[in-house]
Amino acid sequence: MDHQSYARHTDGPGIDHAALSALADEPLDWRFKALPDAARGLTVGQYLATGPALHDLGTPLLTLDAGALAHNTRTMADWCRRAGVVLAPHGKTTMAPALWRTQLDAGCHGITLANLPQLRVARAFGVTRLMLANTLLDPAGLAWLAGELDRDAEFAFTSWVDSVTSVELMDEALRAAGARRPVEVLVELGAAGGRTGARDLDTAERIAAAVVAAPTLRLAGTAGYEGALAHEATEDGLAVVRGYLRSLATLHRRLAEAYETSAPVVTAGGSAYFDTVAEELVPLAEQVPGTVVIVRAGAYLAHDDGFYRTISPLSRDVDETPLRSAMHGWSRVVSRPEPQLALLDGGKRDFPFDEGLPEPQAVRGGGPLDSGRITALNDQHTFLRDAGDLAPVGAVLRLGLSHPCTAFDKWSLIPVLDDAHAEHPRVVDFVRTFF
């Protein structure tokens, strides 16, 4: 049987629009820390109908910018078309089905996820094409997956494997579950010092042979993640990434005759090196007929004012349209115990900090914050130094943030502003997350 999950549905994968629309009927209460008490007892839709503004919401707060989200969606879609790749963005960045719909409507090929709970969220919202950038070995999870595949003929799913043992465990669990539809898998290639993945080509070929021999699995391509091997866009860092991708391309060519599909996948590409991924892997479409090159960048949608601002290919290449940060923090000065030290009411529980501290940008309703630097975050406080009288007690500051992957998970409901840079931003939507 020739499975072509990544060749099907070229008019775009599905998502359950009715389930998404039902989010507007969710009642609001104390569970949502982004909202004031005035929203209590209303639904999301009813509260939006009151025309809330940013100043109606409390602090600390995380917001999204509608214009930046739209810009980033268009920019990345245009780049993928020009580069000759398809995009299955990593949904773990936002875990927001409403934003997944935006990405799918813009032409994304499917949604990538990292674990079983995330898969269950996606299926609850009817996403029909999913890639698990991981190995699923949990027997209960594999039984659930087998049931989903058997129940929905339109559901296209691909997982990764990086050892013969993983293949054997998956096959055993799927047999025990009575799976009728084979699970498509990609052989993951890693590298010394990296994350998961077979450490050499010969091992990867043995894994592929085990997949072909397993009746519950189908060999559908190769996969990997270059972002674990470098963390900067220096000449040395890019050389490491390029060398790894060339090994992945070699594996894909070596497995060409073994693939059990006419549309084999080769996938790599987080949000830092997707340009190099395209350069190295797109030629495979001619070398291995039918090859689909998939990049999995997820951070592009929100982008940031930190790590990805410096490393994104669309920032590094002067000929490309840069992405814009669509996420901001808002935090109030609650103390100035020293002339050049202000304490804000947001901290590690509210804002990301693992890839760089927030940066002070502006005073809400005022002007830019031209001086000041954030030196530390505690659980519930941010330390702002050298802003002086520009940050008096009671002022609300807009903060630039770094790393969306650890921002969204701190908020279950995120306000979307018409323009975060306006003097008086309005709330035009809310995004529900499911972490």
C-alpha cells in the first residue's frame, strides 16, 4: 500500500473551525490572569464586544500584535514559496489552535508537535495533518494513535524513530492495539553532541530496514534537527549546520529505494537556519523523485526582540523582508527603592528569560524608554536599572521579549492588540493556549 500523506490534500490541511469558533463562548473568570474582574461572567466574545483597551487590563501582561502576526504570516509563506519548501510549523511554540488555523490558512502543510499531550490537543481541534518530531513509544499513546488513524481516513500522521529498539517497541504496541493502518515514520539522523537521532549513516540504514520489516510501520523519509548543533550564525556555526545537513541529504539518497511512498519526506529546519536547510535539501527533489522538503520553523509567527531577532535568516539576509516581534510584555513599576533601581510587577512566572532578559522599550501612553536596562528577574519582579525618572512608580512599561517558546506557556489567554506601538492600543481578539 502506497501511503502519500504529505502529497495528499494539496488544497490545504483541515482544522475544525466549529471547535475554534466555540472558544468565543468560553466563560471568563479568575482562571485567566490576563483579564480584569470586569470580564467575570462574560464569554470571550461578549467581553470583546465591550471594546476593551490595553489600559483596561492589569499587569503583568503578555500581548500579541495583530499587524505583526499578519506580517510574519505573509513573510514566511512568501519565503517558503520562493525557496521551494513546504512549512509544517512547530505548534509547540504557541499551543494555540487559533494561530495554527492562521498558519494553515496561509498554506502551511501541517502542524509539527513534540509529544502525546500536544497531539491530543491538535486532534481535539481536528487538525488533519500532523508530524511528531519525536519518537512515540508509550503503549497507551500508540493505542490512542492507532484508534485515531483507524477512525479518520483523512488523518495523516508521521513520527520519527532513531533506533531499532524504538521500531520494535512501536511495532509491538501497535500490534497489541490491533492497529489496522500503518504508522508512517521518518528515520532521524543526529550527530555527536546533538540531541536524539542515529549517530551515523550505517546505523540509520539499519533502522530503516527494521521499519520496512515492521508490518505496522511504513518508511516515509528522513528527519533531523540542526538547531541542537549550533546556537549562533557565525561562520563556524553555519559550517557545522551545513555539514550535518549534507549528511542528512546523503542518508535520504541512500534510502531512496527503500521508501514505501512515492512522496518521501526530508525534514529539518527550526527557526534559526531554515535558509541553510533549503539550500542543502531542496536539490534532493530532483535527486530522489517525489521528495517533499519540509521545514518546521515555529517561532517565526511571534518572532521576538531577542534571540530570534539576531539569528533568524530573515534578519541576517539584507535582501529579505525581516520579521517583526508580535509579542510584548507589560509591567508596572511598583517600587523605586533607589534612584536608579525600579522594580516591576512581572517576573519569571510571566515573561521568558532563558534566551535573554526582557528589554525596556516604552512607557504606555507616553514615549520611548531611551534609557534603562533589565538586569534580573525574580519569580514576580523585574529589576530595571538606570531609567531614573522615566520609570516612576505607577508607570506601565512595554517590554521587548526573547524566545516565544517560553512565553506562550505562561498565559492561557493572550490579548491581541491592534497596534502595540500605538498610544492607546485596543484589544481586537484573544488567543487561547493549551499547555
